[in-house]
Amino acid sequence: MSTHPLLTSLRNGPDCMLQNLDLVNKRGLVLRVNEKLYRDASFLDDRMFTPQMEGYWFPLDTLVESLDGLAPPSPHFIFQVGHCGSTLISRLLAELPGNLPVREPMSLLTLAMTRRELGRPSSWVSKAQWQQYFELATRALARSYRPSDRAVIKVTSTAGNLLEALPSNPQKSPQMLLLYIRLETLLAVMLRSAGLRDSIHANSPAWITDFCRLTGRNDLRLAELDDAQQIVIKWLALMLLFSRTVTAVPEQAQLLDFDGFLKSPAEKLTGIANHFRLTVSPEQIATLTSGPLMRSYSKIPAQAFNSDQRDRELRDARRQFHDEIQSGLRWAEKLCRENPTLEATAAHLSSGS
């Protein structure tokens, strides 16, 4: 086995992070990091890189061998539909004892995208290889700095299909927070800027792949969908995954509307902490939910932001893009009527539903 210092240190703790996977060339990127980076970073993707950062690509077989037999406590997970306060929730939880935030690691996104290709002639990995690499990544990301801590992994919305890959044995399985906003709100958020629309265009192939697989519909064509319809497909696919998970493992999965969180943050944060089995006091919760995190933009903490500003921006977007939003909602209602598997999601389309 290689004696590279990063590989030697990988087994010892989270200061060596398995940041990404290259499944074409069967290698993984290990970076030297620290606890402050975990707690400060909004994203553990390519945006975390600095010129001074030490990293090296190792063969995946070598990484599997290096972590063989390592059994950290199972991590907890935050899954989300995008732009629904998941970074704020993660930052609030990170202020409580007993957990290490792991926000949107690139390795899990790579695995999520590859999972959609499994079984196809073009897939670079077999199902057995994918499972081995998924277990490698989750084992590496589950490590924490203190024995009593559990990693709380926030997954990017494009990796929502990983819900289906998590174990369903409550004795050794993760607790999952499934965070969403209603479709009408997501439409208002995503349609308001060209950059956000571009992000939907980039990821829509993943959403329509999931949607067609989950619903059995094969008559939809991405080239024929407008921006609002692409957002609808994303939201419906994720909400269908969420509703199935809550039905299958209700003791592990908690579904939460972010707008409900904003109406009673102390109560909801207490519920989330209890769900993740964190020990908290009412005083800790009160301090956090009245503190600076609630008055800053979570992805850029130095930038001021609060729920009132969010409400103003949403009102402006609803007014400016009213016709697109309503068109998207009508199409979503039609899809829900046409497919019985979507009935559980219909109640969450809009606040008026």
C-alpha cells in the first residue's frame, strides 16, 4: 500500500477528506482540511479549493483497502429541494454540541449522477462497484473529531436520488431531514434570475431521468419543457422521493416545510435536534434562533439577510413572473391528476393547496 502521508492520515480522522471521485479513471481525491473548514464552508465542492490546499488522487482500490474495517457511527443526512434554507439549518445545528457539518460533498454528487447511469451500456461502473464506492464515500465522510459527534451530511438537491441507496435498518441507519418549500415558492425563487434558471437547465437531465423512472412516464421530452416545467419536474421528483421515504421509514425520516420553520424556528429547531438525537436546552435554542445566523445569508454569512427580506424578494418575483408561476402550477396539477403516484405531493404545491 502507498505510504503517502495523506493516505496514511486518511484512516485517522476527518482532517483528510475524500472530496471527490473520478469513476472513469477509478480514483479518488483526498484533501487535507481542518474542522474550521468543515464548519465555515457552505459547499465542499470545487468552491472550497485554495492555492495552498494539499491534495492527491489515489486509486479507488487503494482507498477501499485503506478504510477497510473502519466503522464510524452512521452519519445523519439533510436532503432538500434546493433554495429551502438547508444551509441555515445546517449552520444552526453546527452550533449545537454533538455534530459535525458536512455540506454538499462533491463525492456524493458524483455518485448520485453515476447512479442514474447504472445498468446502461455507457455506465463506467457496475452496480456492485457503485455500491462499494458509495460505502467508501459515506464511511469516509462519517468520521468526526470527537467520539460523541455524528456527521450531519447536507446533500445537494441533485443528489436526492441517494435517498434510495441508504439502508433502512433503524438500528444502524441514518436519521434524515427532508427539507422543502412549496412548489409555488420554488418557482418564484428559481425564475427570478438568469443564473438560477441556468442551474435548472444544467441539472434538468437528472431530474427528468428520476421523474420518468419514479412515475413510469416515458412521454416527456426535455427539449419541449420550458423553464417553469423543468422546475416542476425537479420538485415533483424530489417530493416523490421524500414521500416514499417517509412512508417506508417514518422513524428515520422527518419532512419539514422551511416556511413552517420560519414561523416557529425555536420549536422546529428543537424538533430537528431531537430527530438527530442531539442534546439541547431551551436556552441554547432560544439563543440560536434569535442570533446572528437568523439575520445573515447562510451561504455568505457576512451578508445580511432575514426572513422579511426573503418575503419581499418573493413578493417581487411572484408579481414579476406571475404568468410563468401559474402556468407551472397548472401543469404540476395536471401531472398529479394523471399519475396516482404523485397524489401525496399535490398537497404541497402551494400555500393555498
